[in-house]
Amino acid sequence: MSGTQQQDNPVDSRSLGRELAMQFLFQQELNHCDATEAVFTEFFEQSGQSLDLKDNRYFRKGREYAMSIIAGVLENLKEIDAQILAHSQKWDLKRMAIVDLNIMRVAIYEMLFVLEVPPVVSINEAVKITRDYSGESSCAFMNGMLNAVKDSLARPARKAASKP
């Protein structure tokens, strides 16, 4: 868990939430486990300890945002994966690294369903997480994929969208 900065120099709570959501989704896919309350509790306890985060407002808000992303991704997984397949230029989901796939899922969920987050913010955050967890070579693929999704949206790329 190299991405998140230590407690004395925290990133914003939404960035933490995105990273935690990706980690949870990665772990869930790798272990084939259900998203139960006990699994969430154990995951967030372990994450807090391994990232040396105190149970303060920053971590609580990050955890809250992660939970909303996780729930949204799981609820809309077919639509999110359809977006990935539509823009991946013949890449099968099974050929993609699990970490990259879950970073994309988090970003695409935000672009499709979290209207107060501009799509370019979701892309920048995803590329930053990719750099930390997957490597520089995956950043171009991630950036290209997510920009293709962004370009297909009927919402502003650089501003929050109004709720319908």
C-alpha cells in the first residue's frame, strides 16, 4: 500500500477514498469474497493500520467515500465493464491486470454517476493511483482508456455536472 501518504501529510479524503475503493475491489476480486459488513470492517481496520492512519475525520471521510464508490461500482458493474470493453480496443477484461481494471472501474463509476466530480479529476486521480500501484507503463493505457470514456459522455469534462 504505497500510494497513500502518511498521516502527517495526508492527501484529500476523496483521494484516499478512491485508493481504498480500488484496494477493496482488487482484494474482493482476487479472493472471490462477498462485500459483507464483516469484510468491510476487517478491510478498513487493516487499511488504517497498514497506512498508519488514525481514526480521525480524514480517515472517516475517506472510508465513507470509499464505501459509496464500492457500493456504486458493485451495483453498476455490468454498465461500467461495458464501458471498458467499448473503449479498450479489443482487450478482454481477463487480459487486463486486476489492479488496472479496478482503477478504471472506480474512475468510470465517478465519471458516470458522481456528477459533482469533473471527469478530468477522475482521470487524473486514476493515473496517479496507476503510477503508484501498477507502474508508469500502464499510465498511458489508463489515460487513453479513460479519456475515450470521457469523450463519450454528455457532460462537461472540466466542471461538475448538474443533477438532472
